[in-house]
Amino acid sequence: MTSREIVKRTILFQNPERLARSFPEKYGNDFDGIGMSPSPDYRPSGTNAASTDEWGAVWENIGISKLGEVKEFPLPSWDDWGKLKIPDVNEERRWAHLKNGFKNPDEKFIMAQGLSLYERVHFIRGLENTWLDIYENPEKLENLIELLAEMNVQAIEKYKQYKPDGYMFCDDWGLQNKLMISPEKWRELWKPRYAKVYKAAHEAGMLTFLHSCGYITDILDDLIEAGLDVIQMDQQENMGLEELGKRFKGRITFWCPVDIQNTMCRGPISDIKHYCRKLIENLADENGGFIPKWYGDPVGAGHSQEAIDAMCSEFIRLSREIYGN
């Protein structure tokens, strides 16, 4: 099987011949990506200096991790809505690098990159204002979420000529032990927009992916109902690995490293290897449903090279043990 076939079969529970891989290149990677350039969801990174994104959000980074945080928000008051810089996903400059098409000689699974529906809201409004808007300005907030959903739909329409296999964006919804907002308000304001984007992606022939960290079990059923195929979560221990398996195994594909906040950065090598097996035992079924990965900012997360090598090597060993490949 090609990389594309292995990833697709894993997600669709159609008996892949080995574990799909999302590792540093020396260990093998079944994924490649396609994106807008520049992306309206670009987050300035990797510098101590302040940088401004297309929306007018001013970012700062202390220089340790890849991502920084927004220090100045472009829409501190709804009175400034008419002044907000709204990027146009249809601008030709975003797609010019693809004018000669997109080639995939290695037959990898191609991921198209979308725009967040929650993180971009609080990059624009600020987290505190966003939480207040849920109760004080729900119609204005809903208009902003709908705008972002429609931008995703338009991007999907542009992407589909290049035939990517998946569509992904990032929205961290969880604190360590609960959702950032009430599940009821999430269902009221955000769920219909996720469903709209995932419907468009499926109609364009793409599987759907979401990165979301923190405690998100309260909305995982809803995300599945909305059309999510793959949840990429870097934390699992805060929700309970066994609980995740009990409730969601076989219903959605998990794309995970060893828990990045606990075992991966604090555990001995033996614990890291043991956790690899636990991930497979709890989250995969006999037909698929689990893809191991590494965390792409190991320095920011405090992951040693020894830990990364141990995790990747152990997943490859387990793949041979389970699949013979």
C-alpha cells in the first residue's frame, strides 16, 4: 500500500497493512501538506520581536517555543467591526505557487490547511472578550464565527482542484480539566459551523481533521456528529486514556503522540515505550482508528531527543508486532 492508502484505510477502518506514521523523516512520514501562501490563519512565530498578522493582531514570542501569543487585538470593540481587515481567501497570490498544479510523486496523504473557528475569534477579540460575547453579544459573535466558516468553505472550493486527501485546522478547546466554555454554548454557536465546514470538505472528497488539546471529551461526541473523522490530540492523560477508548474507540480516528505534558517529557524511557502500547490498545480497533505522531515543537515542550527516538522506534516495533509490517 502507498502512504495515502495506509492513512485512508486507517481513518476509514479498512484494515491498513501497518500503522500510519507522522514522524521525523528518518523514521518515516506518510503525510505531506498543501496550503495557501500566505495563509489567512498564519500565526507569526520564532522571534522575540512583535509581528502583525493579516487581521491586524500583534504577536509576541519569548523565543523558546514556536508559537507566541497575541498582545494587541484588532477588534477590541464591536464598534470597530467596519475597520477589521478581513483577508480574502480567493486572492490569486495565495494560490500562485500552485499554478502548475500539485505533484505527489511519493503518494503521500496530502493535508490541506484551513482556518480556525475558535482560536482566530479570540485572536481577533481577545479571550476574555470572546467569553463575554457568548452572553452579551451572541449575534455579533455568531456573525464572526460564520464569517470564518464561510472562509473555510471558500478555501475548500479552491483546494479541491488539487485533490487533497484531508482538511485540517486547529482549535484548542480545553483547559486541563474542562472545556473553556459551556458545552451548551459550544453546541449553540460553534457546532453548526463545524458541521458546515466538514460537510463542504466531505463533498469535496476530503477527510476531516481537527487539532484540539486540553480536556475536550465534553464535545467529542458532537464533533463526531458534525462530521469529524480524525481528532489530533497531544494530551490524553488529563481525560483518561481508558475513558477515551471506552467512549470513542471505533467511532473516530485518534492521531496522537505519547502525552506531551506528562509521560513524554517526564517519564523514563520504559514508561514512554509502555505508553505507546497503551495508546494502541485503548484507541485502535482491529480495523484501524489510530495514527501515531511526534510533537513538532520538542524544544518548547521539553522533549529530549532520546525520548523522541524511543517513541518513534517503539511505534515502528509495535507495528511490526501487530501487522507484521
